[in-house]
Amino acid sequence: MPGTIAMYMPSELTAKLDHLRQLLADVGEVAVAFSGGLDSAFVLKIAHEALGDRAFAVTALSASYAGVEKERAAQLAAEWGIVQHFVETKEVTDPRYAENPPTRCFHCKTELYAAMADLCRSLAPQAVMVDGTTVDDLGDFRPGLRAAKEAGVRHLLVEADLHKSELRELARDMQLPIADLPGTACLASRFPYGTLITPEKLQRIEAAESVVRDLGFHTFRVRDHAPIARVEIAPSELERVFDSTIRRQLVDGLKALGFTYVAVDLEGYRTGALNEVLPAAGRSHG
């Protein structure tokens, strides 16, 4: 049955899951920042199993949040019988965000957590805010972690020492429909630092990724280096790009959105690709 751990689950992983459940029990009531991706979906599901209606989802709506991700988040919450609240955030109107500095995510997450805190104060004053940060995220450049720290957000997956690969393994064993979800990130992450973020640009990059998705690709990003669209596709799927029909449809679809050139990154999809231009010394969370 879904939600049941298989007997062959390694004892270390079972212990980590038990630790997560104990952390949730100790907290007592949680508001989960829920994007619909694997990490936040997993912690939300386990939280609801542990706490019932004392665990609820909070999903931020803005121009930087892709519609397909909103639909997936709403579908999962509905399937699992979890209360989901939506809050509107306006980070795109904040010049500190729109100018797209390397600290962009700090300003985005600060607004999100402020909106979550306001919601909790009115609906569930005792609720602790938690997110889907995993151990893997601690090794990347993520200014949003500083915003979480300042807002008092708990990283329960980190506290339970859980990695993304372990979440996938647990989700498969529990027969959850999230095991193979690709990673998610706000649409602004598709633009090189210093490129002005506007609602129109976000709409175009969302449409560009719909072109790639409709061609049957699962894990990918379209990076906007206007007038170039740089397409990153998971190495396991990369060979399909070189099928003449798919390549033609990809090029035609992206050019129809206003891109002059379409380039495929032969290194393939990887998280944080646009952080590669940052000096190592600048990749701190502080």
C-alpha cells in the first residue's frame, strides 16, 4: 500500500525516516513551503501522515512560478487530502530581485517567508514553517538559505540527514507518485545574473520550456541568453535532441517565441548551471 515502507528498505534509511517523523511529532504543527517538487512534496506528505491537519501546505503564486508546477502542486495536495493555502508574492516588482543579482533568491525567499508568517499568524499561530531543503542543497550557492534562517524556517530533511537520492528511494518504496519528479526552480533561474527580470521574459521562458516538455523531454532547462536559447537536457535524454524531426520542432518552436538562435548545451542539464560563472569565493550563504 502507498505509504508503507518495504521490508527491504536499508535500516539506515528507515532510521532517517523515523527521525524525520519524530522531528515532526516534536514540532507538533507545520506550515510547509510547497512548490510541488520532490523535496517539498516529500516533507509535506510525511508531515501530513504524522500530524494530520496540523500539517498544511503554503504555495506562493507569482510571475516566476510556472503554471505547470502550480497545477502539479494543487493536484498532489488534493490527492493526499492536504489543506493548501496560496499566497501572492510580488518579488518581480522589487528592484533587488528584478535586477537579478547573485543574491536574487534571498529577496524572493524573504518575501515568501514573510507572506507565510502572516498567514500562520492569522490561521495557525503555533505552526512552525518548514521547507524542502535537503543535505545536497547545503553544498550549492543558495542565498535563500539565509532568508530561511532569518525567518526561522526549519530544514527538517537536513535535520534528518536526508539527501535527494534518498527521498527518491523512499518515495519509490512508498509507491508515491513523486519519486521521479524533476527538480524545480523559479523561472528567474533561467536568466544569467545581471539580466533584468520582467513578467514578459518569465512568460516567454515558461512557453519555451513548454515547447521542450511537449516534445517528451523529462528533465531540462531553457536558459535565456537572448537572443540565444541555451537548452540543457539530462544526459540520459540528450541523444533524442539529434533526431532530425525533434531537432527541427525544437528550433522552430523556440524561434517562434522570438529567439534568434537555439543552442543545445552538450554538457547537459545540471542544477545551478548559471552559478558556474561566479567566483568560488562568492558562493557563500552569508
